Amino acid sequence: MRESSQPLAGLRQRIARLAASGGPSSRPAKGWLATGHGAFDAAIGGGLAVGRTHEFFAADALDGASAAAFAALLALRTPGEAPLLWLRTVDAGRRTGHIYAPGIAELGGDPDRLLLVETADPKMLLACANDAIRCAGSAAVIVESWGKFPLLDLTAGRRLTLGARDAGTTLLMLRLNAAPTPSVAETRWSIVAAPSRELEADAPGAPAFDLELLRWRGGPAGAHWRLDWNHDEKCFGEAALSGAVLPLAPRRAVHPHGAKAA
């Protein structure tokens, strides 16, 4: 297959070497990518299906960092040592900030697994995503976009999803400052930053997230969860309001057309 760019060709070769050097543990897992939150995983059949596309929308612009953090923490839960690819445009980096490797380590993740690719524009982002998702050695691919992404129509989304399925790679579409549109994603989520529980001496608590399931091909949508990140266990834990249906504040209202998008 012809590569969309010379850097991507080199990246694919690097990923293949990393995956080969990691042995069997570096191969993509099959089944589900579990969060560690029992009620959440059970409600969607064991977790997010591996080798499928999952969309994460920030409920509003202020929740972009939380949506990105959730996608990153979820990707870092993939087993083994296989690399994780994060694709974004240069413009997205300017708008949402740059990825800070020590911060990932502080959250319990291994920043050495993360390979960051910044592209010049959305067209190149989509081309790189098509190449990256077909890298059988990667555990997950995060594609971050800002605003409307008209190039990502149903045909382009289906192509990405087929690539993820064939390679056994989980595709996490991180959509910031965008409203949900019809897609072939397995699941679609709205993410809101939740208040964390303070630690002793008023120390900042663990990252917390409110999630709403906007679409699930395997069942009904509309459920809400609150998940806390457990740094020590490297998983999402059972919060005090675990499993409860949580009201959304007016400012946090989910995109009005989110539930209607197929």
C-alpha cells in the first residue's frame, strides 16, 4: 500500500519494530478495553470493543482537556507494550495545549508508549489516520480534531473503521468543539469534567469525569456514569456516585442533536 507521506512510512516501520521487539505482550488484545469501573464495563458488555471506533465529544469547549485526558487514560489501559498513536493537527495543539509527558507519568501512564504525530491540516490528519489505523503493531490510535471535520464523512469513517477491525486496533476519535454527526462508530460519548474529591491537606483529588452514552450499536443509549481515575491501580474506579443517574447542569447540556445522530 502506498503511504500518504514519507514520515508516515517511517513511522509504520518504527511501530512494526517496536511491536516485534515487545513479543506477544505487544500484540493488540481482543475482546474489550475495560475501564476498571465495574458497573460501567458491565453495562456495555465488558468495556469498549477492541478493534472498533469510539467517539468522544467534549460537552463544551471547557471540557476539551477532560475529554482528551479520558481518551489518553483509556488508551493507556491497553495491555502490553505496544505503542499508542496520537494524531492531531498543529492547530489543535495550539488550541488545546501540548501533551506533557511528565503529566502522563504522574497519572500512572507510560509516556514512552505514546507516539505523537502533528499534521499540517485536517486533510493530512485523515490521511495519517488511515495509515496509522492499519499499523497492526499499535494498541490504539487517538485522532484529535477541532471543530467541524467535513472530510470525516460516512465513507471516510467506514474506511477507518474497517481498518481498525482488520488490524485489531482500537480507534478513539477525540472530537473537540464539535457536535455529533451520523457515523459508524461503535459507541459515542459526551464527556464533562466532574468535581474531584479533595485529598488530605486539601491536595487536589484524582481526575473525575461525567460520561453520557450518546450512542451504542449494541444497546440503548442515554446512561450516565461518573468515573474517577485511580492513579495507584491505573484504572477508573468506583466513585461515590457510581452507577447513579446524574443530572446535567444547564451549561453542561449535551449537544442538542447528539442523541439524534446515528
